[in-house]
Amino acid sequence: MTETVSGAAQQAENAGKGLTIPRRFSTEGVHPYDEITWERRDVVQTNWKTGETVFEQRSVEFPDFWSVNASTIVTTKYFRGALGTDARETGLKQLIDRVVKTYRKGGEDHDYFATPADAEVFEHELTWLLVHQYFSFNSPVWFNVGTQSPQQVSACFILSVDDSMDSILNWYKEEGFIFKGGSGAGLNLSRIRSSKELLSSGGTASGPVSFMRGADASAGTIKSGGATRRAAKMVVLDVDHPDIVEFVETKAREEDKIRALRDAGFDMDLGGADITSVQYQNANNSVRVSDEFMRAVEDGTSFGLRGRKTGEVIETVDARELFRKISKAAWECADPGLQYDDTINDWHTNPETGRITASNPCSEYMSLDNSSCNLASLNLLKFLKDDDTFDAPRFAEAVELIITAMDISICFADFPTEPIGQTTRDYRQLGIGYANLGALLMAMGLGYDSDGGRAMAAAITSLMTGTSYRRSAELASVVGPYAGYARNAEAHQRVMRKHQAANDTVRTMAIADSQVHKLATVEWQKVVDLGKANGFRNAQASVLAPTGTIGFMMDCDTTGIEPDFSLVKFKKLVGGGSMQIVNQTIPRALRKLGYVDEQVEAIVDYISEHGHVIDAPGLRLEHYEVFDTAMGARALKPMGHVRMMAACQPFLSGAISKTVNLPETATVEEIEEVYLQSWKLGLKATAIYRDNCKVGQPLSDGKSDSAKKDQGQATAAPAAAAEPEVIEKVVYKPLRKRLPKSRVSRTTSFTVGGAEGYMTSGAHDDGQLGEVFLKLGKQGSTLAGVMDAFSIAVSIGLQYGVPLETYVSKFSNLSFEPAGLTDDADVRMAKSIMDYIFRRLALDYLDFETRQGLGVFSAEERQRYLETGSYEPLEALGSASEVVGDLSAPDADTDAADDASIDITDAVEAEVVETKDTHGSEAREVPATETKRAAKTSAELLEQITGTAVDSPLCMTCGTKMRPAGSCYVCEGCGSTSGCS
């Protein structure tokens, strides 16, 4: 794949010209750091299970407008040097200088700048954009650039493996080096012979799936970037490979194993102690489908699977049946996704060099084998002007500078293998993208799943890629085109014309997107004209990455192309603790839509309480769509995600890292439709996630009846018979029952998710609870003050006669951070401090019958249920042997143990069959097989009893609930990801 450096002569001819860098963001004569206010902060993180301090760095320096969350993530993830030594970075200035000065030196060393003054302007402009959170480079840049480590700048790698043992073992080694550098890799295994083909020795080949085991084990032991995050990888297999069915069903069968092990009592959650015993969990799997296969699916015809050595059809399958197996496996475990081979290669700028066969782990980078791509993402919300229009010229100026910096980085970058380094230097693939699209559209008053939202997204994406390629053509005139350009010139220019033609088809909806589109049109004409004259410096320019950790670094509300996940978030407070806040984009959106301050305040208060906009006071129905989110009461329809990707895909060199979220009730047929429509709409790749399809990653909004049932909450009951109307008017005057001067009280210390606190409760002479005092947070802090006020309000309510069971029913199962494990044997998990407090009070002050109605039980009562099938005290039931028989007796019926073990399942099966829906009608008849699948095991019953079912994956580092970022998950608390850049 190595090319002769065809641009060397032109590079020599252009030597000395260099770029003139205009000053557009920074101020002449003033360093960017001197324009802002800096402050010192302490960054301390504790282990969410033990409360032990796992990270502490005090007096780190950040701009005052950076959030606590952003500064925490940057300090823990990106600062280099051993803690407690002089080598440790102590502030953002050091971090940015380390990176930017290296980029400036790289540009000077390779003749990018016309004068030293241009180099200085480049440094100041790049510094200004970074310190003001306008963009961020991908994580490997922050890990490695300017340090003693290899200068690895790429986050995305594509490897290659052939049908030989040497190549397969080399694959394992290369992946390991890439993971160690903080990046991820993908590859296509389709060249490896199937298990249905013969070896030259006469034996049968193992097949690619068997070799996936070794690579999976290797990935599971290597933490990327020195324990910064899990290894990320993608495995692709062509749909015509004879082992395709085995590949498709591999992870679904492992998910069955995970469920069985969990039911047996093993810890199979994400990051659990026993999850490593199952295989294939460290990779995303994708099937590479062709147009031929998809047309066969549409037509209901057969499809041939071809031997790898001869290319001959060795087996014929029903295309629809295979497509159904793919969709069913995705329904069961979210894998595999699909990659659309013909679409991908139709937009390929380098077909003369080789086909695109694979992608990086998140499917956004698609290019040649043995290549890499460095990424950078812009924060779109930074370009929203005060009049709520998008600042297209300023955005284009930022893109121009960032593309220049990204290309410079290839000049000084190190690579894990020489083939990857050679291909990357010859083709210089870049991956500029953006984050915060969902927040931007909301702030502009545009629905994510609306024509206006899609038009704006398409125009911005087109402008970004058009500007990038225009700058690439200008760079080619200064430092020469990429080495492989001459061989692929015609194809590259054809793809540029395809982008231009797609831009011409964008249908703008308003002045705002029309202005962006007009500038994009100008840029694409420059691309075509300059490209003919100069060629291009880069084979690829743009992708849409998940932007997990770097999204938090930029204080983005939404990641990548994703919509907003929810309307309410948790904000860390200086001095510790967190508080629930409504997204700050919402008030801006409401004002854009014409609501006055009083209306805005009322709607925001409603959202804060309910988490959605349905029935919000004064909010017009036609504006609901603006506030639709990925999950929740008004969750976007699956095709809303697909249509947004389809609007942006024609303006990207690569693809889009995005997961189409589906509710738990989604069917296999609905997944088939998502995959089919994604192909028809021209996407390059699609991944889906059905709510709660994975044990280790149960992402749930917690609002459905099934979710409530799992969490021990009450579902809607059938309507009661109407009571006769009473025409009597009674006026009640509340009376306050004060506590005696001297009363019995108890003080309980507790820990919830690593947060420590104390609760003191006082009782009347009759034992009824009369007051509660909570101590949480530092004295004088906001959190401590809020807890004091809350305690007073609850105490007064109790004394005026509000029953404790009312408080318990309202506050138990309330979810917010901190949450997680507690140090209380009776309440092992809590969804929040409030959830724990009122469960504990119920156990201390309510009788058994009342608690049973509320679903609050002690550890002893839960154990009794598992052993006897009842929570009742033994004295009320008789001995355990009378309930289930004396199972320890020598002559016990051998079937008795089996009967006892299935009592719980039988009970739940009956419950499932007899469940009413929310309107009081009878539930549908449930087939026996489905009833069996729905049956709860004893472990799941324990979750139902205690209300501790997790409604999102917990971060393995800090225990905070994670949220989606592309096809992965990212922690809002510490920035850790489940395997993305």
C-alpha cells in the first residue's frame, strides 16, 4: 500500500511559500490566558464502593467559567506526571501549552508557516479555541503529545489480517500496542477460511470466530492509555462468509450465559467480578452487507456464501432468514450492527489503492487497511449567536485552523506499527467532527426529529466538510498533496463532486439554515476548483465521533450527533456534592419560541419536578418536539435517529458513531426495519440498542410499568368501582402535635455511593416518628443548607399529621446522585440519599403490614422470602419445614427441593399472566415460552423487593451512572468510557 511520494516535486516547488495565519479569535498583543480569570480548585475522587480516596490533587488551576465536572475530568484523565511530584501538571495552561507548542513546532519544522509571526498567531489562535472550549483534540493527543511517551495522536485504527497463523498472531500483537496507547482498532476477518473449508494439510480450518477468542482475552487484560479506559475494538465479517451465522449468534449466546450465571449468583454487571468468565465482550461486532444481499432480502430470494480461497459458492441460504437471524441477535444483545459495503466504497476517495473493508470500534472511521485517523470535535453551541442564529463564517474559520493543526500532527506523530505509519503518512486521513448538536437544535427551537432540525444539521455538516477539503486543497499548494493522491486523483475528485451534488439537494427551512447552506455552497465550489489545480493534502477530512470524554472537557450537554439524553442533569458543586438542574439550554429555547419570563420559569419548574414537558403549564403542543430526548416520556422514535444520520451522512468522509435507541418492547421486526431503511437512506453503518437487552448495560428510563415493577414500584391499578358522591362539605383545620421536651431519638450513620451522612430521628411517646434531622455536606455549604431546610419541612409535616408512609411512598425510588451501594445491610443499594433515608425510616418506625404494602423489607425478611416464599414472620407461618418440607431429612422427597426452588418462578409467572395494563383491561395471553422468559429468578426478585434494579450502567471507576456516547457509554462523573475515544 506504500506509494511513491508523488507530491515531493510539488512540495519542493512550493517550499518557502507557507501559510499566512489570520488572527480571528485571539487579540493582538494579549495572550489568550491573560484575557480570562483563573482560579484554584481541589480535585478529590473517592471509590464509590469503599469510600476510599482514589485520586487527590489540590490547587489545580482552571478558568473560572469551566465547570467543576470539566476540570475534574481533565485533571484525572489528561494531566501527566506522577502525583505528588514536581513533574505533575498543575493546571490547564500547562496541558494546553504542552500540546499547542508541540503543534507549532511541528508546523515550523515542516514549513507550514510563511513567517515566525504566522507561527505565533497559529499558537495563540489554537490556544484561544481550546481554553474557551470551542473544540478539543481526541484523547490520545492529550495523553501523549509533548510527553516522553510515543507521540501517538490517532484514536482510530484499522488493521488487516490474512489467512495465516503469522498474520493472526500479529493481529493480537498490534491490537495490544494500540490499546496501550489509548486508542481502539477494528478489522475484517473475512479473509480467514471458514470452519467449513479445508486446510492444505487436509484438516478443517478453525474459522474466524475461534480466533476471536484469543483477541478478546487480550483486549480484556489491556486497559487503554495505562488504565484510562477499557480497550475498544471492532470485528467485522462479510455477509457472504460461510461462518456468518456462527458470527452473528456468538454474542447472543454469550448473553444467555451471562443471564444464567447472574441467576446463579455471580456478579455479571458491567465491570463485575465475574464478567471476565464470558467471551467476546470486548468487541463490537458488525456484519458487512452488500447491495446484492439487501436486494435479496427485499425480494425474498436465496443468497450464496462463498469459500474464502476459491470464491465459489459453497452454501446457499435464504436471505430473509439470515437477515432475521442478524436482527434477532441484535434484539437479544445489541450485536451485530450493520455496515453497508457498497455505499461505503461508493464514497471512497482511494479505490485504486484498495477497498474499504472495516472500521474503527465505533464505526465512524472507514478507510484503508493498516491506517489510522486523528480526531477533533467542535462544540457547536459555542457558535450560536445572541440572536439564536448559527455563526457560519466564524465556524468555518475555526474549521480551517483546526484542520491545519490536525494535518501538522501527522508530521510528528508516532504509530504503533510501521505499516500503519506508512499508510497514514501517505494518505493523511483526518476526522474533524462536532459535538452538542442536540443542544444546539434545542436552543434554536428546532426539534431533533423535524425537517428544520435535519436541514440545520445537514447544512452545518456540509459546511464543516466543505471547509475542511477547501483547506486541504490550500495545504496541498503549500506542502504538497498526499502521496497516494496521483493514483486516485480522478476518484477523489469524483467523490468531491458527489458531496457538492448532495449539498445542492439540501432543502432549507428558514433564514438561519439558509445562511449556513449558502456558505457551504461557496465552499464546495472552491473545493472542486482548487482540487483540480492543487490536489488535496488529505484523503479523508471528516467523521462524527462519539466525543465522550472530550465532550465533558468542552462542557457539552450532548455528545456527537446524539440528541439530548434527558432534560434534567446533575451538576457537581464546588466543595462537594451535586444538585439536580434543568438543562440550561431549555430556558434559551423557550425564549426563542416566544415565551415570556414568567412562562419560562413555570415550565422549567415543571420540568424540574417531572423530567419531561408533557402537560407543562402554558407550553404549546407544537413545541413539545423541541424537547424530545433519547430516553424518557417523550423519547424519540427509532427512525428519528436514522433520519438525522441520513441527513448528515452525504457530507462526511467517513461515517457516524451513533446508536439507534429502541424501547424494551421493540420487536425483531422493528429492528429489521431500522436496518433496511438505514440501507435505503444511504447510511454507511447502523447500530441499535434495545433497552435492557444486556445484563451488564441495562440502560432504562425507569418510567415504564415493567421498569417500575423491576424496581419495586407500583404500576397503574384497575379503576376502582365508583363511590357514591358525598354532598357534605367539611373544613379541616390542621393541628400540630409537638414532641415532648425530652424524647427518645436514634442517630444513624450511613454511606450512599461514597457520600457519608448522619440522620437523627425523634419519636413521640407512642413511638410515632415526629422529627428528622439530616447532616450531609460541609457546614455552611449549599448542600448542608438544603438538607437542613428539607429536614425542617419533613418534621413539621410529620407533626401536622402527614403519615410517614406517605413520605416513604413519595421519596423511595427517587433517583439522583449520589447513588449506589450503602453500608446498611437492610438497604444494600439506594437510588439516592432520599431513597435510602425513607427506606431506613420505614424500617425503623413502620409495622410489617404497612411496610409490606410499600415494598420495604428488611434483609431478614427478604431472606425469609427466598427460603419460604413469604415475608411473614415464621411464627405466623409455622416452621420452615411445614412450608416447604424438611429438605434436609434423609427420606425427603427428591422432588421437594425442585418444587421449592421453582415456587418463586411459578409465582411470578402467575403474576405476569394476570397483570393488568394501565387502563385496567386484561393483559394479553402470554405464551408459555414467553412467560418462562419473563419469569423472575430469586436474584431478580431481590431487586424487585429492594428496589435496587440499576437503571443505567455504573462507571467502573467512580460508580456514577453512565450514558450513551455513540455505540459506547461515558461517565458524567469522571469521564471514563466503556471503550470509545
